Amino acid sequence: MSVVESATRLFELLAAKDDTFTRYLRPGLPEGRIREIVAPTGVELPREAIEFYGRYSLPSGYQHAEGEPTLYGIYWLLGLEDAVEQYLARQRDGSRRQPEEVLAGSAGWFPLLQEDANFFMLNTAHTHEGSCAILNVSEYAPVRTAFVSMEAMFDTLYHWVVEDALPVEAGHVAGDYEGDPVRVSEIAARFNPGVGLWVVR
């Protein structure tokens, strides 16, 4: 299954329950336009990100609409223009980046999901076969890998819902903290092998 197929399956599931988020989805952008928008960051997006943004886009600032539509818990999925804006803002504001983040290659971290100063970011500094891991970059905790790829993220969110580990609330997948932690971790670990965040202890 491709990243587009995984995302589409999830979005269709959400839309069938509540379209608070999915009503904002728009057709994707040509690859040339994607690269033009991202160019000011100097980031090279992995192939699966280009494929995703080639199928889906979101209007700039939609996340501030009535109901504040999110995709996963309190996190909204950023449109490409908003993701670039947040990337550039983080680069300008060095105080948001800890020294260990800089050493870890944070110049290659590209925002995907956001809640204020908390993000899930594509780790474009380390790609493999057209994809890269998604990092949980929070002001409250150390940086951790959350998902092994965009496809794995969409698959994880989908299976959390269809396997009754998490509900759909106001058109989004509930936060992982709202379900049984063992069940949530077991499902996530299937799609994200080797990711310590989902190891059941």
C-alpha cells in the first residue's frame, strides 16, 4: 500500500464519521509547485511526501477555522505553505532548538503535524527508499521517533480506529493517551517496528 492509499483510507474513514477535518482537504499540487513552495527551506522532501502533497493539499490557515479541525488528538495536519512557514519560523528563532537538536540534524526536520510549539516532523536528514521517520518534537519531552514513515503513520491511525483502540472525536483520531496504553502500543508497534516509543514495558 502506498502513502496515498493509506491516507485516503484513513480520510474516508474519518469522513464517514464526521467531516470536521476532511471537509478542508483539497486536490494535490504538481510536483514542480511542491518543490517551488518548499525551496526557501532548502529541504529535500522524500518521495512519499511529494506523492502525498501531490494528492492532497490543505488551505493555508484552515486549522484556525471554527472547531479548530485536527487530524490526531490536538495536532492539526499542516498544509504545505503553513509547514514551510513554521519551518522558517523555527529556523529564525534559534531559542526553539536545543543544541542536541542541532547536532541531530534538526535543519532537516520538516513540520507535518503541529500543536502550538509541539510538532510531528519529517526527519528529511535521514531518508531511506523514498521515506523518512516522523519525529515527535515537543517542548515538554526529548525528541523521539514516533512513526517510521508517513505511510506507517496513516496506517497506525487507521488501525487504532478500526481495531477500537481509539475513537474518532470531532472528525479526528483521538490522542493515543485516550486509549488503553497497551493496546495502543501493540497496534503502533506492528506498523513501526523498532520504535521504542511503542515498546510495551
